[in-house]
Amino acid sequence: MAIKSNSSEQEVLGGGIQLYSGLSNFNVIAVNPTMTELHALGINVKSEPNYYVEFSGEEYFKLTFWIKNEDLTTRMEILMQSKETLSKTGKNLWINNIGQSVWSEDIPTYDWWKNPETSRKAYTGERTLIDFVKAWANVAHGGRSII
């Protein structure tokens, strides 16, 4: 079967999908919904969502936020694992009860690091989740405890 090409001077319309890029305000309309819940929201899926995925022999939990604005309904996924986050250089990702996070070999002792007594090693995907929830809830950095 041959593919017919067009002249580069001829404009081709249609046949593609709408592409969105940039920043926008969204509302969260569902978190890890079932197929029935998705259908009730007008989101047509063919099978029950699977919220577990495997990469390189490791299983991750997929936390899926369905988000919507006036132009688009889509999903945002965060892969999570009950495993401490470790950098390639051997540093741990630390998090405290107000959602600050930092890479450090030991418990952070920086002047700007608040509530060091609440510090603990963060799990895979936890920082992304905390940052998303802070933005969603419009919570200022360094305020009240969120964890």
C-alpha cells in the first residue's frame, strides 16, 4: 500500500488530535475512580482502570488525578512506592511535616529547614504528591503542618 504525500505548499487540515501545552487552572474531579465513576463523569474507558504498574521488575502504585478545565479533561499520574528515595550519589530525600523536602545524607540541619524533629526519609513519589496537594490546596510554603 502506497502512502500519498502532499506538496509542502499545500495545507493539510484535520485528522489530528488537539494539542495543549502551557499552564492552566484545573479542578480535580476524581482520584483513582472506578470505570463506573469515570462513565458517570462522561469519561468513556473500555476497561476497569489498573492502578498498579511494573517498571524494571519493580511494582508501583499509580495515583491518578482526573483534572478538568473549560477546554480539557485529562489525567495526571504520580507513581508511588513504599521505598525510600535515594539519589545516584547516595543522598536521601528528606521531608518534614510542612512539606519541605531536600536531598541530604543525614537529617537536614539547614537554617531554613523548619521542624527538623519531624524530618523523615521520603518515599518514592511522595514529594511530587505533596507538591501537587500544596498547589491544589493553595497552601503557602513553610506554613502549617500538612503531613
